[in-house]
Amino acid sequence: MTLPPLSLDDLTWQELTDAVRSRIPAESAGRWTLHSPLDPGVTLLELQAYVLEQQVFRLDQVPDAVVHAVLRLLGVPGPAPALAAVTVLQVVPSRPGAPLRVRAGASFSRDPRPGADFFVERALDVLPLRVTGLAVRAGQEPERDRTADLVAGRPVPLAGPFGAPARVRLRLSVDGSGFPDGGELALLVELERPAGPWNANGPAGHGPADDWSAKADAEAATRAGEGAGAEADVPAPARLVWSYGPAGAARPLPEGAVTDGTGGLRRSGLVRLRLPGTAGGTEAEVVLDTLSATFGAPPRLRRLTPNAVIAHHARRVELTEDATGETVALLSRRPALPDLVLPLPGGAAGQLIDVERFALREPDGGEREWSAVPDLAFSGPRDRVFTVDRTFGVLRFGDGRTGRIPRPGIQGTGPVLRAAYRLGGGPSGNGGADPVPAATGTATALSAFVSLAGLAANLPDAPPGNWVFTGAPGDLDPADPGCTARAPVPTEGGAEPEAPAAARRRAAHALAEVTRAVTAADHEELALGTPGVALARAHALVGARPDHPCRRVPGAVTVLVLPRAPRGAGDAEAEDAVPLPRPDPGALAAVRSRLVAARLIGATVYVTGPRYRPVRVRVTLPASALPAPCGQGAARRATVSAALHRFLDPLVGGDDATGWPFGGTLRPSALLRAAERALAAAGDRTPVLGVGIAVDDAPYEDCADVPLRPGELPGPVDITVCATNRPPGEVAR
């Protein structure tokens, strides 16, 4: 049964005083006779009851230190520090055609308020390039110019179906005096995320595992050393070769000249290409060749943004002081007393995010590193630790028992204090992407693709951005105070430090998450939550092994996974349609690695793609409804065929439109209802006389159900719509 919450604070002052007064006669053997507040003894008892009531109240309160300790014991991260918002900025120089270099640490802002600056964390070369077109060749098809598609907002497939080789050619025009050898072209490649019912809520109510944002890309770059993908250990689904050179004579770039933040076009991200020197007036091209690919669905390009760089709502401050520095003086002048508070310079009050480094030279001449901790309560007298107070912008040190008291060594020369910390952060940096410039009149797909927008509307190539440059003149080479920027993606991720109460609520959710693969549902949930891959469905078969399909193997679990694939309006007839999606080997390897780490001892986990079984469906309509012979197309046939293909689809089929159930039985009555609903939705009252189903080469069955084997899905599905003159009860089988 459910237990009521335990409350230790259940005694009031009146109850305590009444309890003591009731014991006075017995404890004093009747000698204490005056029990009114006038008696000094009663006054003392009432005072003690007041003190005891406060102590009992504190028993029922959980201090922050205890919250931190309990979270640490449970393996849940403690209260999160303040976070800085992050975005991607496209830099627009005021003088088109002139090269510009933005140094690391330069700042831009779209808000006039103080503290709203965003800082770029790596240098950016704004090359004098104009994009003049985009062409794609998929498989053996001839090359097609897709510039108009991007301008109109239509996503462009970047690979052929079934892993066929592809080539993407980005045509460029080099302006001005060109650029020297080693110039880096930074491209933000935004890919379309497949539409479907899994977009609103990801696995187990969480966001999609492959959801891309500037924040995720920046974190991935930090972890993987500017590597690719949401997770650096997920193998790429394609082997890409980037080339650059004069039009028609592009040469492959060296391996070290390419930094692919898309993980082989697995997700959106930044791609940086270090290009050879090119003279002005040259017509050049960037060529992307997909030599071999295993995409579950060909990636679709939604937008390209050149001259892009990641920017954080955080300013990094490096502090180095000798014995004469102000911060060192604060430490040295104050006696070594407990609870030392050290303010950080630079306007840290309300802006301090975290402290990356704090090193102090001590009286023995040695430099020691100090570490930030959530709470000092669990530190010893020799621990060099401190806490970060964002509100006041200070560091708080221990009292000699819980945390060491800092003592700087000011004798001699050289640095006494070295510190690095970040200022900014908070939700004030969050905001949406910049709107499309009204003058261009182009679709959002090319709002940041400046030159193509100019092609579409015959406007200047570089309309100014919504962000102004706020850095120092030395942050730009050459100095260009008119330099602007725009944010093609939202600024997100900024937050204040997490309160202990919020951390407790988060811990409750974290402890409810599945971390061990015990049941079949656990295997499925863990598979769907694999970081860095885009999965739509997962199904666990307990006791199944791929190499022993007809036997039950104790301790074996086979997990079937389906990748996401486009299922929006018109996707079924698209040139890159994927009716039977299959996961790529990299996704399978990532899912298997996650499940193996979470499996029970002695269990064996296998991860494979779905098992498809060919299915034939025959739909019979009255002859008056189909004047054409059986097998020829008509609008009515197309309506029925499209409805049944969708009803049997592995991703959006079934009665609940979440995908045909794994191993689900094929029922003629269910398919008949689906066909009738499709006709009725089209305003057609034609009755469906019968539906026959056949698997493999078996004959049609229009009465009994047709079972599939465990884990199987229907596919490919062949649908035939025929006509008959017989009454409904005499339809031939």
C-alpha cells in the first residue's frame, strides 16, 4: 500500500509546553506549585520549548548539502551550473568581395542591452565567394540543376536511393582579389528531418535522439575535437570525398583539410573546408562525391549557409596576477580566517558561468590547482576547493575543516594567481532565428544563402544582418566596423543554475529511466534512445538468434530496428522514396554497443534490420466502378492502392498509424475497411467486394487471416485492383 509522507516537524510550541507542564507535579514531588508564566521556571521551560521547536523544524528540512550527497550516491549529476546559449552566426562583411578574417573571441550582438554579446570561439575566414548554383547527380541519372528547388523551399536529395553513388556540385564565383592558400570555407549544412509521428515526442517521451541544434553541434565539437556527428563513435553512413578547384577540374582535398560536423551527412552540422589559394574572377566549384553509402534514407538538403561559425553567449576571461595584483592583494591582506569570499574582476556579478581554472602560488613556492565543487560540506581540511556564486560573482572558500583556506605566496617574482572563467549565460541569450530579410522575398530555405537569394530577386549579394559587431577593432582583419551577422538557427541552451528542488525533481525522472536491458521493453527503449542515430521503431525478440531462425535460444535477444524515412505528403512518389527502410551498419553498431553495455550477465544481444516478407493484395471492386481492364490504372485504383500501401507501411501503417505491428497478422477484413475508408474520404461510395491476401507464392486467401512470422513486416507489397460482375457473396477466390 502507499505510505503517507514522513513528517518530523509534527510538534508545536503549545504541545511542547503543555507536555512539560503536565510532568511538573510528578517530577517536583508536588513542591513546584506555581505553573503560570509569572514563574521564572515556567518562563525558562517556554524558552526551551521555543528553541526545541526550531530544532524540530530543521529536522524536517533537507539542506542543499544533503541533496548534493544523495544525488552523488544515486549516480545522478548534481545541480547543473548556469549554461550559455549557443547559436550559429553567418558573418556578412560590409564590403562584398573583400576577404575578412574574424578572430576567435570576436563578439556580435542583436540586443543593445549590456551582457547580450555572443562570442565566436574559433577564427572564421569570410571568403570573397558568391554561390551561383547547386547541381546534383544521383546514381546513373544525368546531373540536374537544383538551384530553383532550394530557392522555392523544396529539399534536395543528396544521394541516390539504395546507396547509389551521388555527386553534389556547388558552383562558386571568386570575387575581388581572391584569397590566399589555406583559406577556410565554413558551411552550415542543414538537412531535413524526416516527417512522421515520432517528431513530436521521441523515445519514451524524450526528444529525438538525432535532433540537431547549434548547442549539440558545439558540444560534439568539444568532445570529438571538432569531429563529426552527435556522437563521435557512431560510424558514418557514407564515405564522402570533398573536392575544390576550377569549374570542371576540381581536385580532392587532403584528408586533414576537411572537418565534417555532419557525421557523413547523418545529421545537420558545420563543414569546414581548407581551400587552396584562388585568384579573383575565377569560376570555381566545391564537389561532394558520395562514393559508397548505406543511408537508411537519402539525406535531403534544406539549406546551406556559408561563412558560418558557432557563437556562445559567454565571454572567456583569463586572469594572471603577480604579487601586486588587486585579486592577490585581497587574498594576501586578509588574515587566514574561515569562509573567505573572493570577488572576480570583469563584472562577474550575475554573469559568472563557471571557472575553468584557478591556480595559486602558495608560500612554499609551488603552484597548486584548485577545483570548483557543488558544496564544501564533503571536503576535508586539505582539499583545495571552492564554490562558485553566480549571483555575486565570487568564489567561496572553506573554513579549514571543510575546505582549505587559501594562502598566496607573494614572495619572489612571477605570477601568483592564474584563473580562467566565463561570463554571460542565462536564459536572456535564448531567442529565435533571424527572420528572412523582407527585401529578398525568397523562401526560408535560402534566407542565409545570400547569393542565391540575390539570384532569385536580382538584389545585392550581401544584405546586412540583424547582428552588429561589438568586438575590438583588432578582432577583425582588416578592421571592418560595418561587419554584421545573422543567426540562421535559434539561439538556445541558456539557463540559470539549477535549484536543489529542481535537481531533486530531475533525479526522480532520471531514476525512472531505463538503464539496464532486462525486459523486452527495456531493450526497445534503450535502442530507440541511442545517441547519434535516427531510429523510428524497435522490436525485441526474446530467445531469437539471427543464425538460428527456427529455434529458441535461451539468453539470446534479437532487436530489430527501423530507421526514420520520409513519410510526408508526396514522399511515396518522390524520386528518393524509401518504402522499405533499413538501418545502416553504423547505426546497427551504435545500437548494439549501447545494448551490450546494458545487458544482463550471460545474455547475448543481436541487432539487425527488419525482416520483410513479400505480400500480394488483390482488391475486387464492381465492374461498373472499373470500366478499364484489371491491372490498368485509374483514379479509383490509385486511391485504393495508396491507402493500402500506407496501411501496411512499416513506419506509419497499422490501425494507430505508428507502423505495421512486427509479426502482425494480415486480415482481409482490416484491409477491406482501410480501402473503404479511403474511397469514402475521397467522396466515392463504391463498395469493396472483397480483399485477398497472399504471401510469398501462396494462393490468395480472402476469408482466413494470413499470419506473419515473429518480427516480420509486410514488404514489398504488390496491390492489384480488379473488377467483377459477380455479386459480393460470389466473388471468386
